[in-house]
Amino acid sequence: MRFRFCGDLDAPDWLLAEIFMLSKIPTEEIKVMLKEVIQYILEGNIDLHNVTKATSGSLEGGLSDTKGAISCLHFCLVSSAKYDVEDSTLLVETQQLGLPAPSAEALTAAFANARERLRETLMKRSYQVNRLQSVEWRVDHVIASSQRREQAEPTGPRRELHLKFVVDNSTPVGASSERGAACEELAMLMTEDKFQVLQFELRKAKAQMAALNS
């Protein structure tokens, strides 16, 4: 059976198992979990201690079961936002998978309240490349070089361009954008001719991207 919130595909086997476990948790405890999961999706922070404490009477497996239940709710929320599922559809489909009506209603209500924020957050992460923090450059006028003789390159003065990029490799959510351990420095050296080729190709790519967005 295909489900809209799963992208019109069958529900994963692991999700079925976790929903069965989730069905044993009282609705009030699920609401606590939903609050933490939504905060995790939006901000990257989650209080596992708070969730484990709230579900200690329902989940006998302790932290392992808690993480499984959190993964289930996380999948339902993220996937529903990704495929822009209607609230009524999510309500019906989660019940079809075995989630009790009160719990499905709690899930749907939490999703409805956070829908726009979830979609906005997911769109910001989609197709995201590492952020470029800074670019440093220097042009050297090379009169002669022993390396050029070894590589049998043409002699005579030439200009070389030194580039250094500082790239932020931190994750989009909950990561610091300050320059530090998450940043990486990438240095390169190229001749003037190679830089001209690179500049031409980058401008061409930029124009094509602008045309696609227009």
C-alpha cells in the first residue's frame, strides 16, 4: 500500500515496527516527543533526557526505544513537509499504519502548526553547498623559475594568481558559522591563462543558472 507522506511509496519496514511501538505510548507523552523533535528539525537541538524521562513508564527499552520513537516521528514530520502532505491525509495514513486516533491527531496538529517553518527549514538545506566565508588573492609577476625549467615550460615573465578560499563545512542546523574547526582553507595556484578560462566558465555557468531561474 502506497502512502502520500512516504512520497507515494510503501512505508519502510522499520517505520511499521516503530509505529507499533509508538502506539503503546500515551498521547500526552507523544506530545512531549513531538515538541522535542520539531525543535530538533528546526534548530538541531533535542533534550533526550527530557524525552526519556517523559516516556520511562511506556518504553521499557529505555534510550534505545526512545531513539526509535523519535526517528519515527522525525520521519513522519520531515517526509510530510517534504511532500507537502495535507493534514487530513497525514491523519488518515498514520492511522492506516496502526497509530491510534488520538496519537495521530496529536501528530497532525503538531505538523499543521509547524508546517511552514518545517518547509522553510528543509528548503534552506536542499541542494546547499558549503558556505564560502572569504576569498584571498595575490598576483605574482614571475621573471624566472627553476620549476618551469624542470617541466619544460616556456620561459619568460608571466603572471601567476594565488587564491585562498575559506569554506565553512559545518552542518546547516545547530552548527557554528564562526571561523574555526568547522572551516577549511583551500589554496590554489594558476597561470593567468588558466584563470581566464576559469573565469569564462564560471560566468557561463552563472548565466545558465540565471536563465533557469527566470
